[in-house]
Amino acid sequence: MKSDKLFSEALKQYIMGVSDAISPQGVGRRMSKVKSRRYSFSAIAVLVPCISICLGISNSIGISTSISTCVGVGIGISIGTCVLGGCARKTETVEQKSGQAATGSEGATETKSESKATPTPTLTSSLEKYSLQFFGDETPKYFTVTRDGGATTTCDIEEAWDENSNIKLAKLAGAGDVFVIVQSEQDNNHYVYRFFNCAGDLKEEVTIDNGYLPLEFVTPEEGGDKVIKAYDWWDKDAGARALAPEVFLVWNGGKLQFDQKRMRALKPSRDEIESAVQSFKEDALARDGRWPSVEFEDYLLGLIYSGNQAEAKRFLGRCWPRSRPGKEKFWSGLLGRVKNSRYYSEVQRINRA
């Protein structure tokens, strides 16, 4: 009887534990953390052995226990086992996920630390509301322009870069637009300039091939925006002896135009013209078959580009030897070559004014 009492007490305590496991409070505590599909054990697989064990123990110690009682006990044990097993599995899963998350976080940190460092500009410059950054150590090289600290526009540099290359911001006289100006030296040792308009999202507006001399950016004596001093290098086939009249340029109407005031100021004084006439007369006689010289042609072009084409023709007549034919042919040929100039319309305009 003592054994019956001990078994009954043990069975009572166990059933109470199972009841707590399957009670709304107990199940709620566990089911909030685990879903039924994550249970590690099958309730049916546990139920049948539980009933058999219950009946076997009851018979062996002489206790009369009904099958329905054993079924109830088995159900309680199976549910409790499944809940507890499911919770154990869920706890393990949470721990595994926590570990994976920590590992992933470390991996992300490591990846970030191994990412490429932010490029450092090799040149910075600002003008009015524009900021220029040039990244000369990158491949390909590029520059960025930021307007008012807002949107940034990027542009690659295609040219080969060396000690004669340069990049800067400049505000050109005329419309007053700010440009990024990229200077490079080409294979045949002449200076090429590309102009990117900051007001037009770095649109490349124009390229100047300035021959064997660099551009100059002149600030007027009265102050103001930059005037470009360039050379109209249209006679490229002649190499270093190529004709290249001096020009002063401003930016107007979406193109480069003559600075009319400065171009007209290039006209020599009357005394200078008279001195030049005498010099070229002597030179013409001395050179004979090697005349007219490049210097003579360049002087005539200076008169034409400054708006004095009529004066240039008179100068030709005074210097040309009377005994030498071909004067008119030479004159028409010179004017024909001027048509090769990118500023030919400006040459015509200044001579009509």
C-alpha cells in the first residue's frame, strides 16, 4: 500500500507539472516563442509508449488503473514533452540566429573596413558659387564641380596628363559664365584647351588649339572677367612657321567672339606703319625669290584681324616690288586662307563695323 501511495503521489505531481505545461498560462509562455511546425517531437509518437508504460507499471505494483486514465496521462505527457521540446528547439534556434547575426555584423564591419578609401582631390578651387575638385591620382583622372554646395557633376579627363597639363576655374568676359578649363599638351607639342561650362552641367562648349604658345587670361585694367588672349592657329601645315594671328576673345551668345575694343587696339600707329613699309621694301629686294616672307604675311593678317583690311591692301601695294608679278594672286590667296579660321565670321564682322 505504501508503494501505491508513493506512486499515486508521484503521478499526481507529474500530472500537475504536465497540467501547468499545457495550461493556457504555461502554453502561452511557450507558444509565444515557438510555432507548432518547429516542434521536435510528434505527439502521436510519444502518446502510444506513454499508455503502454502506464498500464505496465500499474499491473506490476498491483494498482487498478483504467485505460482511460492511462490515455489521459499519456496525452498530458506527450503534450508537455512536445511543448518543452519545441521550446528547447526554439531557444536553440534563437541562439543560433543571434550568433549568425553577430557574425554577419562582424563580417559587414570587416567588409566596410576593406572597402576602397574615398579618393582625395589633388587640387581644389572655388569661384563664386562653384567648387572644383580634381582627382589627379585616379585612373581615369576626373574632376567634379559642386554648385552652391548642392548637386555635384563629374567629368572624366580623356587627355594624357603631364607636367604641362593644368585645370582651373575662370569667369570669361562677355556673358560672365564660369568655365572649367582643361589644358593639355598634345603629341606635336602644341597647347589644347577644353572649355566646360559650369552653368550648363559641364557641357563642353569649345576646344582651342593654340599652337605652340599657351593661352593667356587677361584681367582688364578696370577689373572684371577674364579676356582670352589666343592665337588663331589655322595654318597648321606650316608647323612652327605657321601663321597664327593674335586674337582677344570673350564668351557671348554661346560662342567665342572678338573683343572688338582690344582687337581694334592692335592696329599699329601711323609711324609704325611707315617704318614697317620701309623695312619690308628692303626685305623684298633682298630676298628676291623667297619673298613674300612669313613675317610680311603675318603683318598683313594683323591689319586684317584688327578691322583694317583696306589698310592691309594699301600696305601690300606699297611694299610689293613693281617688277614682281603676282601681287593680286597673292592677295586673293591670303584672303582665301583666312576663311579657314574658326573666327572668320568675326574677321568679317570687325571689318564691316
